[in-house]
Amino acid sequence: MDIRKATLSDLSIIKRISEVTISEIYPHYYPKGAVDFFLEHHSKGNILDDIKKGIVYLCFDASKNAVGTVTIKNNEICRLFVLPSYQNKGFGTEMLDFAEKTIFQHYSKVILDASLPARKLYLKRGYRDIEFNIIATGDNDFLCYDVMEKQAQIGCLKDY
């Protein structure tokens, strides 16, 4: 497993990973309007802006196939997706470990928006709910999600 910073040439790969994951996984948890909202939220333009800021990463398997992506905005983990065919093989855990370690070098807590499919994983890793949100989406649907946080363990913070 290898994680590296994304470049502009990776835009289509990151967009594909995001779209495939949302399109295949999210309809099992969310109504159509919410799925469409996720697809629009993780648009090519938004991904491109984040790549230009140097905050997007790609995860590769042993054969050098891009299998996942994560975006780290200050102390927030965003856009953490693993292709469905690679889920439950440790890639998501590896990316989450990487993101947490990166954030804890500078911050005392990690924040993320937890989708319904990922919420249980985050709870197991020590995250706690701090906020619940509902967004009205298309087709008179609603998107519900939790904002979660995880505090750094003593000794995890880098001294400056």
C-alpha cells in the first residue's frame, strides 16, 4: 500500500473513485436526491481546487492501481473514498491512519463529516458525535449526517 499527494494529472482518477464509490454504495443508505447531492458536492471543480491546494492524496495497491482517495483540510478529513471492490481490505484504515497522523502533527483533534456507511467505522476508532445535520436535497429528499471528532492521545502531538 502506498499513499502519495495527488497532482493535477490525477484529477480524473480521483473523480472516478469518488463517483464510483458514491454511485455504488450510497444508494443503499440514502435517497436519490441525497446521492445526487453527494455527486455534485464532490464535483470535478471542487476536487481540482483541493488538488491545487496540495491537500488531496491517493492510495495505491501493490500493483500500483489507485484504489482510494482522501482530502485533508487543516484538521478535517474530507472525501475519504475507497473503490467498492477494494473495501474491507485495509485501504480505508490505512488512509484514515495516514490522515489522522498528518492532522495530529499540528492539531489536537480531527473533525469529519460521517456518512451513514462510514459512521460505525468512525465510532469504533474513537470518534464521537458533536453535531447532527439535515440538508434538504433534490427530489424532496434529505441528507442526514453527523459531524464527528477524535481527540489526540497524549504524546501524539508534535512539539514545535
